[in-house]
Amino acid sequence: MAVYGGIGLVSLPFDFIAEYADRPRRLTQEELDKITPRLLNISLELIQTGEALKKKYGEEAKSNSRSGKTLKEIDKYEESVQNFEAVIGSVSPRYRKSL
């Protein structure tokens, strides 16, 4: 579907208009102040958990001979990291410093 403006010289696909209407909105300073400490705490917890797993399992975590318990813990950690990256990915387009 296309939308014609004026006398038909300009044609914009409706998908472009819908994408513009659904674009990410800029975060306000209050929203950013609320989100930042929570994201910082989550990232620090993930770093500490990763370091603890590295100490606990060491080389076993890198090799292919992992036990079931090791796999579950490492998979749970990797899933947490992926979820955190998804959250950061959804917040970062909305954040832009004001000039």
C-alpha cells in the first residue's frame, strides 16, 4: 500500500509511515535516572557470577567434558547474559545525550 501526497509525485510506502510512528522514543532524564542504577547492579552481579563460575569450574567449563550440573549452571548464566544484552539493546536506541 502506498500513500500519495499532493498530485502524486511523492509516494511513501505505508510501512515507512508505520515504522516512523512506532520508532523508539527518547528517554527522559527521570527514566534514565531510574533505569541506570538497576542496570548497573545487574551488570555487576553478572560479572561476579561469571568470575565465580570461572573460579569454580576453571578449565572444565572450557572443555567438552562438562558434567550435567556444570552445564546447567553455565547455561543459566549464559541465558542471563543474553537477556541482559537484550534489555541493553532495547534501551540504547532510546538513549541519546542532549546537546
